[in-house]
Amino acid sequence: MLNIGVLVSGGGSNLQAIMDRIESGYLKNVQIVTVVSSKTGVYALQRAQEHGINNTCISRKSFESMEAYDDALIRHFDAHKADLVVMAGFLSILGESFNKFYDKRVINIHPSLIPAFCGKGFYGIIPHRHVIESGVKVTGATVHFVELEADTGPIILQKAVYVEDEDTPESLQKRVMEQAEWEILPEAIKLYAENRLVIEGRRVKIV
Ligand code: GRF
């Protein structure tokens, strides 16, 4: 059984996609042991509550240092025996000790085709606004292993989505979630659970 801990910060549509895929049987031998939010009162926590999943808020603001914040998260996930940590719409940055403790055991979903439209400041609707303004014709989403710097780890899966002439940042965000994010995040977890991911330098091979 693969125990996953999920980090969230908002609506939780990616968390919902994982829960739905576990219930549908697509994700076998995978269970969500805890959901941790960086903010209180977000809908993602309510989704977890409705599914009877342990859930809590551990906010960076409640700690003097990044070290103390990392330590609290490590103790929480470790206490719940999380084997893999999934960042699903998580907007906080994690520090060195967390990345070291969970090295190659943290994955993130980002709403663009990395290395385009990513990094510090590119979250939520912002990547989609830049995509529209730049005039590119294709965007999408990326699942990658997490490293210290935002959106930089080895890429596991990507899925492209065409930009339509009449798109707004909001309509594009919705389609990228529906057609890419909610597909490739559960798929990446499945590949991880089946031990089919091999990291070779900056590349991830699917065996
Ligand atoms: C998603 O586009 C995700 O990629 C980004 O934040 C958005 C909200 O995700 N990081 P969710 O509905 O909270 O899962």
C-alpha cells in the first residue's frame, strides 16, 4: 500500500481528482493518509473531511523559521507514515530539511509546460494570464519531482492543451485543469505506486 500525504492551499480540485481515482479503482493500493493545508478554511480541507480523511492546517506564518515549519511538516507526515507527498495546488515553499527528508518522494502539479511560465510568482491564474498575453498556441500542465527551487525538479509527465482564440485566463485555467491536471497527477501517482519511475540525472524514464 502506498500512503500519500497531500499538500493543498485552495479549492482542492486536484485532491478531488486523486480521491475519485482511488474510489474508481484506477489507483490501486494507494491511500491518502492525511491532507495538510497552508491556509485555514479552504474548500480542499472540506473535501478531505467529507471523505473521512485526516486533515489539518499547518501554516508557514505560525512558525519563526522555515526550519521550524519544515520540522512540523516532517513530523506530521512521518507520524502518518506518508511514503509520498503530493503538492496539489499548494502555494507555499518548503525548505532544505523537508526536501532532504523527503528527497525524490515529493511531486508537484504545475499549470504550464515547464520550463515555460513557471518559477517564483507563477501560480494560480498567473501562468494562464502570461500564456494569453504571450500569444503562444499551446500550453498544458506538468507533474515533476520537487527540488528546493520552485518548479525545477525532474519532469514525470506533461500534457498539452491548445489555446483557443477566444480564451480568457479563466477559461484556459478551467480547460488545463480538466484536460491535463486532473489526468496526469493521478497517472503520475499510479506510476510511482507501481515503481515504474526511474530518475536518470534531469530525466525521468517510465519503465
Ligand atoms: C491548479 O491549477 C494548480 O495547478 C495550481 O493551483 C490551481 C488550483 O488547484 N497550483 P486546486 O483546485 O486547489 O487543486
